[in-house]
Amino acid sequence: MRIHTQNNIKQVITTCFWFIIGFLIVLSGCMPPGGRQKVSRIRFSVQNTLPIPRKNVPIVLTSEQLRKVNPDFSFKAFSVVTGEAPKEVPIPAQADDLNYDGERDQISFLLTLEQGETKEISILYDPTVPTTLTLDINKQTRAGIFPELNAVAALESNLIAYILKPNGGVIAYGKKRAELFSVDAMFQGELGYGNTLSPEFRLHFETNSVPLSQNPQALRIEVKKPEQQWIIHDLENQESYFIRKSEEQLDLSKSIGLSLNALLDPENTTMVALTPEDGVIGCGGFALWDKEKSVFIPIPDEGDYVRILADGSIRSIVQRILPEWNVNGKILRLTSTTFIYGENPWLEHQLHVDGDLPAEYAIVAGIPNIGGTSGTDGELGAIWSWGTAGAGVALIYPTTTASELISTDEPFFPVTLNLDTEGRLSYRALAVWRGGIDGIETETEFADYVQVTATSMQNPPRIKFLPPEDVEK
């Protein structure tokens, strides 16, 4: 059973979601009278080891890891919860088949952690369910193949969109805000953690035909910038409203959501190209670097095949395989797997070269120089550029293997990235835009954001599996 999110069936989706979650939670704690039942639960903790808060961090576990804990683990019917019974809170999660064998082998979900915080998570599951249940709740990502865009594929989160070009380059597109209405700044006092909205503030939503939950517990207010920016999260309607203060009023807007199809419209006004549409690498793309001739060699645009590994609510994944990559007469196999996660503006690229890359060549990635200021941090593994139009792009790469910044007259900043002993490497690229909804509006804010993102990438949350609770009832 596959459930898709659409505005006109949100209530149905919410009902189905809670039914399945409730079923699994009941499964873990109840049983028929007089019976004995094993609790299908895997417990683990996730610790933020950094002295900084981290929002919407992707947590990924493989079926292999989970079956080492419980050999009967199954992705057929599962839910992820945090907290302790009976006050467990569901976390939207997604399971994907990454090796294309027809069986789901990874689970992912997003977690927000305060500085130094540890959260206990449980995966509840029923290995006896014969039918696989799939939930796409509040879909925040999408991947697809769009031949009209002269692209290999396209990916988007609710914050940003990227087009993967045949030559290995990437184009980033910002999404405009959907402006809703404005209210007097006197309502600012209601926008604080734990606050509730007054009937007068709610009336503005009703007057402008903007749905808002009547349940105060379903509304969560987040302070993005004190005295400047806030978010009202409506958990019941699965919507977020962004508030910015301008002079003596508060301006409310929301994300335009998933909108790749807007790029097919010649009169598109909602998606804005943040990086040049030509070039070998673009925003976080990759190419081959000939060390002896000091030239960039684009990825061949023939002989490859592309598949969408995931098109889900939490993340979407595109994989491109070049089975016969001719590098100066040597035939290699190149696999590029690109991930995007909801509520995040970055792409993650995972490259695998099957075979030894000749010593005179290297993989190179980079970002464009978008005309303003730029910076590098070799210790953190980051390059960034902030443009005069209020856009920022960055590359965040691993420092565990040697890398080298390349000086070039081309209008971009490239860096060589070395493969590990298995022929693999991964890195992230991102773009933000102050015309969007991510709240980054100045060069200083962007430089700080890149530093935090790079630090977080190098220090993933610590996951520790916990002993099982009493498994007999």
C-alpha cells in the first residue's frame, strides 16, 4: 500500500499514518489475553557530540546493522519513535532499496538535537506482516528524469532544486517564497517557544483562507532569529509558515514546496537559477583532472544509464552508472549516487570508481565563483562563494584523504578529491538564497552556516545500540 501526500487528502493520510503507527506501538506493548508475544523493537541512542545544536540531521541505518541486533528485523511494517512508552512520539522515516535487488536495505529519518543532547530512538516492526506498507507523509523531496531540461536527472528538497547535467555539472535553483499576508508587529509577542496564538492572530489566517490547526498542541513556534524571524509549524496540517519582521509589520509566507515542474514552464517565475547553466562542474559537479596537461575532462554523456533509487518523503536518490569509462585507454566503471534530504539545502555525492584510476588523473569537484566574496578552509574541508545577488554556494569535502585546491583562470573554485582504498569518496555541495525560506541573508551568516555544516559532516551523531527491554509479556 502506497500513500501519497496531496492537499485534498491530508486528513486521510494523517489518519492512515496514525493507524499504522498506533498498530505497531500497540503491537510492542499488548497481546491477546493469555498469550506470550515477543516485542519487536530495536532500541538505540543518538548523541550530538558537538557543542552546537543540529537541525534535521539525516540518520541512516542499514538492514545489516539492524539484523545484527535482531535477526528477524523486517522493513515490511515498521515505525520509528522517540521517547519512552506510553509517551512515544512517531518520527517520519523511509526505507529504500539502494542495491537494486528488490529488497529495502536502508532506513533514514531526520533528527533535531540540541548541543550535547542524546535521544533514545526505537524502531518498532512486525516481521510477520505479508504486505509491505509504505508511507509518504509530508513529502519533502523528489527525484525525476526530465528530458526537456537536457539533464541526466533532477532532485529537489522543499528548500532547493538541482539539475544534474550529462557532463557531470550541476545547476542550482532557488525557490521563491509564496507570500501569504501581513499582520501588525504587535503580534510579535506571541511568537515565542511554548506560546499559543491569540484568537485575533488566528483570525488573520482565517480571513486569508490559510488553514491553521485549532489544536494548540499541534502548533509549534520556532525562533529562527530573535526579534526577526520565526516559524509556525502546524503539525496537524503538515505545513510551516515563515514570519519575517519588516518595519512595523510581520510578513507571513510559506515554501512553494516541490516544484521541479516549474522549470518546464518557459514563463517560470518561481524558480531562480543561482549558478551558471554552463561549465564543466557547476555547483558541486565533478569531472576528471589531467594533472600533466592541467585540463578538465568532462564526464562522457554517452553510454551511461540512470535510475531513481528513491523518490520519497525524507530523501530522494539518483544513481548514474557509466559501465565503460575510458580514461586514456583504461576502461573503468564509474558509479555516481546523489542524495537530497528534506529540510536541507545540500546534495551529497557518493562516487565509486571500480578499477585503478591512472596516477596522472584525479577526480575534481568545485563550485562557481558567483561574483562576490569567497573563502576556503582546508582544515575543515570547505570552499564557499557569496554573490552580490544574495546567493551562496559551497563545497564541503572530506579531509581524511589528501586534497588539493587548483588554481585556474576559470570562474570556479575546483579541488581534487582522492579516492579511498576501495575507490570511493563522498562530498556535499549546497546553495542558498536570501529570496528563499532558509533564513540566510548575509555573507557572514552564510560563512557561519558553511562552517557549522562542515563541522557536522566531519562529526556525525554517535549511534549506540541499547540492550533489549523485557521481551516477554
